[in-house]
Amino acid sequence: MEPDLPPRPPVWADRLLSLVCAPHLRESVLGDLHEEFRYQVRKAGLRKAQLRYWIEALGFLQWRYIKRTKSDYPPTYLLSRDMIRNYFTIALRTLVHNKAYSFINVAGLSIGLAAAMLILLYTKDEVSFDQFHANNPDIYRITNKYISPEGKQVGSMGNTGYVAGPAFAAGVPEIKAFVRFHGHRNDIKRGNEIKSEDIFRADSSFFSIFSFPLLSGDPNTALKEPRSVVLSEAMAEKQFGSKNVLGRTVLMKDSFEKDARFEPYTVTGVAKKCPQNSSIKFDMVIPMVIGPGEAHRATNWFNTFMNTFVLLAPGTNIAQVERKMNLVYNAEAKEAIKEVALKYGMKDKKVYNLQPFPDMHLSEELPSDGGLVGHSNPLWSYILTGIALFILAIACINFVNLTVARSLKRAKEIGVRKVVGSGRMQLVMQFLGESFLLCIIAFVLALVLVQLILPIFNDLANKSLSLSYLFDTGLVLGYLALLLTTGLLAGFYPAVVLSGYSPVRTLYQRLQLSGKGYLQTTLVVLQFTIASFLIIGTLTINSQFNFLINKDLGYNDEHLISVDKPNLTREQAHLLRLELQKDPNIIAVAPKNGGRWNTAAKVNQGTEIPFIYETVDHEYLPAIQVPVVKGRNFSPAFPGDSTRSVLVNEAFVRQAGWKEPIGQIVDFTYENFKCTVVGVVKDYHYTDLNEEIGPQLFTMRPANPYGRFFVKIKPASETSSLRHIAETYARLFPLNPYTYRFLDDENLKRYESEARWRQIMLFGTTLTIFISCIGLFGLATLSAERRSKEVGIRKVMGASVASITRLLTSDFLKLVSLSFIFAFPLAYYAIDKWLQNYPYRIGIDAFIFLEAALLAVLVAFLTICFQSIRTALANPVKSLRSE
């Protein structure tokens, strides 16, 4: 029994048919479509017949769009399965019969697509940071900035002290909850082994505000008790060899307490591993325990060492909350503001703001710090995206160039197809089909490449990406969009050009490419413009990196070992020096404060100078070989040095404006302490070269504890010296973990980011050059084939192999040379902007541009030369007798 058919087509089909044919034809067309539908029901079944019905309807619309005639009925199978199968068969046969052409295009497109996929993974990870929390977008970080009396912003930071969170939560109704979070290191004891581990302190609301699921334990009460601890599953395995550890104890010594002992902390929860795209990553979290005096001290409004987050009510007006926060601050800190202004001369106004939690990761002004991890510079995302687009664009350019260049070889095929009745749209579909088939093959290979390259890429980008981790709906749609876009970009222009050839001219071999090859010329120039741009960028980054790691730091970091020892007293430092120097391989031992201290003091009876505050002894500067250029060093011969004398560096002298620094007074107003400058230290790079040398002050004050010590050893004595240092440390400080590092290695690690991006740029540039060269090789091959008769005639007339090679290569080398006109200005502008990020940098050297040009020309010449010489050496008889 035949199914009931609708008396009229759907509304959309009816409207479309009305646009392309007259009403009397419309009914005839529908009648034919219905008749075909009934036939297909009997032949293939209802479901297949319905699919075929819509294919036929779309085929008619396509035919009327082409407007072959205004009265004929459309061909029945214009978009039928047979025609689609035919397109596929022809496309596959064409690709198989032209292996070199297919390999070049598939290789180029697969590499380009793989690069684009990797950048999609990277970008997806970057923009998804901290988005997994259920309370987003209502989580904000409390930040603050300083406004000068003139109304200019003079500073900003993302950290707060103890007071801000509780005060704002109590005074602003829109704030539902708050949590404070900061990291430090505590000593952990397991058996007789003591190790220093990263510990995080947080309020009890931590697991209710943030979405860090617990494998065991109650998130609402896990951090209620003062001596409780929540472990990550990895830390639970490490400490106890199991994840079922609720109720067990961890022996921990609080580094915030001077005379702390190991205390038992009860495990109240085990958390799942923190996601890769999280700014908060922890292995151990303990409660934030604050004494009442510390919690309510008004001057804590001006401490900045922890992150404070607030959870707002949904739909809250952020500007209104910020206004209320500042009203609370100005009311509760009124007396403290006056005290600080009077004591330290602070005139800038402090203003509190809110930063959306997910914005921290890519923020340049307020990055994630203070225990938060993974901060990234958005500039690198732009650079990576640019490289991926460059590589993909060059692959598409190769496709277009090679397809258009090959078109003359397919001219007869196109002419024959047109003579036997193929319409232009059918030819367009055929060539687009070839393009998409090639893109699909390249896409599959790209997925394989991504899986193979991903571990290397993770090392370069300092990520832990995986296809399974980020294979969500959005990414799949992104891949499909990438595939479709690439197929259209690579195949549309060649399809339009090839389908427009005149059958008469093609069959009589009178066809020449129009426009004198302007498109091909432009694309080759564009291709090598991009390649040259990346070569210059890579050479510049490499030169800047070499400059950073080889620049004289102003002190000698070779054979200098740094050992951590928190709260090292003067007596302990003296005993440690005596014990270590019993080994003849130990040249010097010099204690120093731990971490980096920043403070400020007044000079010239009122001018305040911020500086780096170093606590050392008299052996520190000789140990690192930094000279005193004026005055003298600290000395045991002057007992008052520890309480009344300081050293300053040259940058301090310049900022203070002193012509004669010796004898100048530095007034530590906030400590009611004055001291006299007895020496000026030569400027040296106490931090990495990404930061300019600033004012630095050295003191021996007994009130300031040491935090580590440097040990200078003789060359080639590392093994014995390290053993002696470890044994001495274990004997003198048995309850402290022993950690050491060589200072030169530590300095190199400061430039790990530059090293990684140098490798990424080199990798991207290599891929770009490779794809450009295989495209150029393909063009040279096709050019040589087209000019084979010319070459044969020239050889018969006596032309040498060298002259023919020069003839075949000169046109391409001219295009490569032309690309420098565009690449050089763009590269100069880009690297000038990039180098401005470094206070100590290389100059823009013309040699880099010359080196890039020579490299591009050499690579292009070697690529073309192989095929050119092969053509020049070929037997001219074969080319002259072939039709």
C-alpha cells in the first residue's frame, strides 16, 4: 500500500520553488517528484524514499539556480547517490594518479591542521581556567589600587591582609561568604624523614565556595578544627600509601611560629586531583587560624600577602558592592589611615575593587599570585594563534597554487566534460569534492600527528593537555569548523577557475592562465613573507635569550651553593661557618635573609625611597665577589656595624640624589631606627634581567633573621663538598629538611619561559619553512613540466645545464627576494614592540635581517634547484617528440 503523500510540499520548499519557476511548472515538478517518490518507496522503502525525495527537491533547486534552460525539467539525479559516488570516485582516482601533488597537499594541510588543533587545545585550556566552579560567575577576588592626590593610579595589587574579608562580609549585604587563601612551606615528618612541603591555609568556607570535590570527608566541616588537614589523593598516597586515610595524623611544624614543634594534624578529608585549568592547586590545606589581636589590628588593612575571595549574591551590581566596600574601609580604617599617613608620609588613597575569579589567569595588571599558580601572559596566546594561522594559511596557499598550476594538465578533461553536458556547478562540486576529500584525509592524519606531538608540545608550553581531557562539544565543533573552513579556503578558488575554462580553447590547447600568473605570484610572495617574518622573529628571540643567559650579572654565581635554613640565628650561622670550613674545599660561607624583602625608608630628611632590603654579614659580598666602590664593607673591626651601619648600591645613590653618599642617614621611620651609610656596593643583578636594577640596602641588624646561606666551593669538588654540607646540616639541624641548589642553575631557571618560547618559535618556523618549501618544490616541478619542450629546444641549441638551471630558478628566487620588502618592515615593528618588554635587551641588528634573507633564499634555492637540475639533465629527445 502506498503511503499518503502531502498534497503540497512543506512551506520552505514551496517558497523556494516560487522563486525559481513559474506556478504552472511548479505543479509539474511536484508531480514528477511525487512519482519518483512512489517508485522509491516500492524499491527501497519509506525511509530511504523520504531521503531521496528531499535530495531530488534540492537537485531541482540547484538546476534552476544554474538556469541551464528556462523550460526543461531538471535532471533527475543531479545530487543523487550515483552522482555523489561518481564525484568521490573521480576525486580519489585523481589523487591516486598524482601522488606527488597529493602528498604535498596532504602533508602541508595535515601539518597546518595539526598546528591549528594544538593551538585550539592550548587556547581552550587558557580561556577555560577556573571556569569549572559551580559558583561562577559570582566569585570575585578582592583587589586594591592606590590613587595619587592628582587622581592618577600609582599601583595595584591582588593581595590583601587578614582584615578585608571579614570586614567586607559583615558590612556589605551582597557578600554571601568569603574565603582567605595563601601558601607557604611547612616541615612534614614521616618516621625519621623530614621534608618541606607546600602547605595552604584557607578558611573553613573553602570547599563550599570552590568546587573541589572530596573523595572522603565533609566539605562543610573539613577545615573547622584548628589541627585538621585535607590532603589531595596524590599526597594521601605519598604519605600513607592509601586514599582511605580519614582520622590519621600528619606531623607538621608551623613555619609561622619561631619555636614551633611538630604537632599532629588530623586528616579530615581527601580531595580529588585539582583540574589542570585551575589557578588553585593544593596537596595539603590546613585551617586559617588567626589570633584575635591579629585579626582586629587596624594596620592589617595595609598588609598584602594573601588572596581573599568573596561569593556574591546572583545578579549583584558590582559597582555598587565596590562602593560599599570602600565605605566600610574608610570607616573602619579611619584611624589607621591617619596613623600610616603621619608615620610614613603616605598620601596616596587606597581603593578596593573586585576582580572576576576567571579573569586572573590572563590578567596583565592583576595576575594570579600569592599561592595561586599557572598565570599566563595573553601575548603568548596571540603569538601561538598567529603561528598556527600562518602555518594553515601557507598550507592553503600551497593547495591553491598547485591546483591552479596543475589546471593546464587537466584542461582537456574539463573540456571533454563540458562537451558531454557537465554544467559549471557540477564541475565546481567535483573540484570542491576533491578538495574536501583531501582535507578529510589530512584531517585524519592531523589527529594522529596531534596525538604523537602532544607530549612534546606539553613540555614546550608547560601544559598537561590531552585530546580526551578537552574533547568536549565546543572543541569538536571547532575542529569541524576548521575542517570546513580549510576545505572551502583551499578549494573554492581553484574550483571556480577550473570550471570556467572554455571547452573549445582547452580542446585545441589554446588555454593560458589569465592574469599573467598574478595570483600565483602574489601567493608565493605572501608565503615567503610569512616565512621570513617568522625566521626574523625566531632569530631575535634566540639572540635575546642568549643575551639574557650570558650577560654579566655583576657577581660570580659559579660554584655557589644556596641552602635554605629558616630562622637561622647569628650564633647558629657562626657555628655553621666554623663546621663547614673544616673542609678545605669550602671557600666561604655567607648567611642571608630568605626570600625577597621590600621596604622603604626616608633620606634627605623626608624623601621616601623603596628598596630591596638585604640582611647579610661581612662575608656575603666577598663570597659572591661584588666590589664595594666607595667606602668600606661591613667588618668585625667595627662592632657598631650591626646596629648603626648600612651599605647601599649605586641605584640607591642615584635615586637619593647623593653626590657624596658616605655618611648619609637612612631613617627607618616605621621602626624608629636610623643608620649611616658606610659603603656603596656596585650594582649587580640580584634578580633576573626581566627586572631593572633598583635601590638595594644591606644591613646586619640582629633583629632580622637569616633564611638561607651561600657556600662557595672549589671547582671540581661538588660531590665531596655537597656530602660534607649535608652531613654538617643534618648534625646541627636534625629537625629541618635539607634542600640545596646551585645558584647558576637557579639563575638559568629564571629564563625557562624564554627558553620554552624560543623552542616553540623555532618549531613553528621550521614547520612554516617546510610547508613553504614543499609547495615551492611542487610549483617548480609543474613549471619544469610545462617548459619541458622549451628546455629541450634550448639544450639542442647548445644551452648548458647551469644556464637552464638558472632559467628555471630565477623567477622563483625573484619572488622570494620580493617577499623581503614586505617582511622586513613588519618584522622590525613586531620585534621592536616585543623587545620593549625587557629592560636589558639586544639592539635590532641589521645582521639578523641579512641572516634571515640568506637563509630564506638558500632554502628556496636548494628546494627548486633539485628539480631544475633534474629537468636540465633530462634527454631532450623525449620532451620534443612527446605530444
